[in-house]
Amino acid sequence: MSVELDPVIHAQARLRVTVALAALADGDSISFPRLQDLLGMTAGNLSTHLRKLEDAEYVEITKTHQRRTPVTYVSLTRRGRLAFEDYTATLKALLNGSE
């Protein structure tokens, strides 16, 4: 097992985003405003971190409309879920001293 923590996830804000999304059932998504409220982040800050996670293919951003209002949904991809599982396993190994 690698002792390197995934730098994409390891940044505090991105870790918080990933933890929130990992709490959703596999395949579920959350609206951008709901995620923003949940994490207490500004829209710009959340967007910046989501872009980094999206570039790594850890999250999927879906833009749609409800009536005439644009709505953005965020979900953790399978790759993102696996990366988070690897991240937590590596962190546990580091904390237990079994690197």
C-alpha cells in the first residue's frame, strides 16, 4: 500500500466535499446549493474545488433545468468513490503505523 495520500482529495476543502458526496448512496447526487449550504462554502470556492475534482474524474457535474431554472447536481463517480476508499485506507495505515 502506498503511503502517499491522494493530493486531489487531501486538500481540506476537497476532502470535505468528497466526504459529503461519499455519504450519498452510490449513484445519488446533490444540488450545488444544498452542497454549498452543507459545507458552508462560497459558490466560487466550491466551484473551484469541484473543478479540480472533476478534472480528476472524481465527481460528475450535471446541469439541467427545472422548469426554466438552471439546476446543477454533483455526484461522486465510481472512480472518485474508489479514490476516497483508497485515501481512507492509506490514512488508517499511516495512523496505525503500518505503512
